[in-house]
Amino acid sequence: MKLTEEYEDLRKTVEAFARDAVAPVIGELYEREEFPYDIVRQMGRMGLFGLPIPEEYGGMGGDYFALCLTLEELARVDSSVAITVEAAVSLGAMPIYRFGTAGQRERWLPKLASGEMLGAFGLTEPGGGSDVPGGMRTTAVLDGGEWVINGSKAFITNSGTDITGVVGVAAITGRRADGRPEISTILVPAGTPGFTVAKKYSKVGWNCSDTRELSFADCRVPAENLLGERGRGYAQFLQTLDEGRIAIAALSVGLAQGCVDECLGYVRERQAFGHPIGHYQAIQFKIADMEVRAHTARLAYYHAAEKMLAGEPFKKEAAIAKLVSSNAAMDNARDATQVFGGYGFMNEYPVGRFYRDAKILEIGEGTSEVQRMLIARELGLSDL
């Protein structure tokens, strides 16, 4: 897929921003585990949070592939910044755009598209994980004209920043005739009584990203805060996840390519046995393999995005892209750390951050095992 002039201009703009605005400051912010508010404000002014949102709601009127190109370029420098954008757009804004009422769109999308406000989505629970329906305990009961929500959520990105405005919460709102839970999504504004945000997690990586546990104790919101149809919350989120997997694949490709970028500079400068270490075939082959991984993973997410934009089924392709790209990120981060040797183990070098940030890509928005399950299901193997 050859990038159009418009896509290429966007890619170059974000590449320059990541290099000039993010790279000089992100290392220190990462060490302090500090949320990058100034970077977020700059990205808001650039319109990055509104790329796939229509202009009528304050967005840029672009598409999801434009968002993916942006995530790749940001993640070449830092994944914390990239995942902040991905979660805010893919999980925060897009469900409101896809499934919200006209009133919900008008209320939330302009501020979400401008980056003035961040959105989040609460699906995962402390005792759950990949088995969302079976592990869900959060409930929402209609009482008069209000939903009363009780329960908790875990690992929720963008849920506790100073500019978090709304969280979509998946909750059991009843039982179906066959006893299965009826899951719906309800929009909960930040600051609603009964909605408590815990202190941020101490994480291995993504140290500039905001991730927290949420709890709800008789939290009341208006009945009209229901997002989409009652009982369709889980189905809606599965659709959101299919798109999100392409976005995470793009982010993973960015990290994988960032590892190549850093190694290409380092091996020309680092001397060993009278030569730059890039002179030695062992290093050359390692970096060649890293480039192959990044290249093939990029083709995978480009293909999935192309099918999505064409309105064709893309579940299998999204799962393949997410699986291949997250593996590429993890493998490249490990090899880059090896190329850098002792310096690769130091946080002051980007590859140290890349190594810490890579593992979650094989877990978040569907584990590698879940991607294999989805691919096998799309091949018809689950019917055997």
C-alpha cells in the first residue's frame, strides 16, 4: 500500500514532532513517571486526537489509518505518548462516535477531538481478563431515571489524569433468557459521586501513561448515559477491539522500527576491536532481522487497515497484524538491548525504555493467545 501525498505529509509532520518535541524531554518524564501534559496539549493543537472524528464534531475528518500512521511515528520515539493517544481516540472517543446519540456526540466529541479532554473505557476487571463476560462483576441497575453502578475495573488507561472527562463503563444490566449476562456500556463523567479513581499503578513500562483501577459504589448517572443499545455493550466493544488491534499493531511497529533506528546510529559510533561494531557480520545480521520484522509487521497492519477502510471483514487480518507486530516489537527490543550491551540496560538510552515498554504489547487489547484463538476461529477450526 503506497501512501498518498496526504498520508505521507501527516507521517512526516508527526515524525518531526516526535523527534523535536517528544524525544528531548520524554526520558526525564519517564524517569519521574510523570504524565506528559505539555506534549498532550501540543498534540491536541495539532489535531491528533481528532484525526478520525468528523469535522462537524471538531475533528479532522480523516480516517483510522491516519491515526495508525500517527501512532507508529510517535512510538518510534516513545510508547507512553503513543498509547495515550490510542486509548483516548480508539477506546475513549470512537465508541461515542460509533454508538452514541446525537446528544452524546455533541456533548463529548468536540473536547475529546481537541485533546482538551481525555476519554477512557472500563472493561477489564481485577478478577477477569480475556474472559470478559464470565469475569464481569460490575452491575448497573435502573432506579427511576438513573443507572446505579457498583463494581470495579482494572488497568484502565487515561482514567485518572487532570483532564480525564468521561469513562465508558461496561456493566451487567440484566440476564438474558438463557442466563447469560446482558452487558451494556454506560458513560460516567469524571467526578461523579460514587466513582473513585485509585492511585496510579507502579508499572514495568509505559511510565508516562496514566493507568489506574476504578471503583463504583452506588454511582448514579442519568439513564440517557447508556451508550448504544442496552445489552449490546460487549458486542460494541468487540468491534472497537478489532479496530484497536490495528492501532496497537501500528504502535508496535513504531517501537520495532525505533529499535532499528537507535541501533543504526549506535553501531556506527561504538568501537570494538578496532572497528565500529556495525562492521561485524553478527551485528549486521541481527539488525537486518530487526528490519525484516518491522517491515513485515507494517505490511500486516497496512493490509488490515486497507480492508477496514474498504468496509470488508477484517477480524482475522487485525488479529494477524496485532500478533505479528507485538512479537516484532518484543523481539526487536530484546535484540536492540543486546546490541547496546550494558548501555541497553540503562534507562537513559531509548532502547532501555523500548525493552520495558514492549512486553505489554503482547498482552494489552487481546493477548497473543487470544489473537491465535481468533485466527483459528476465522479459519473454521473452532468448529471441528
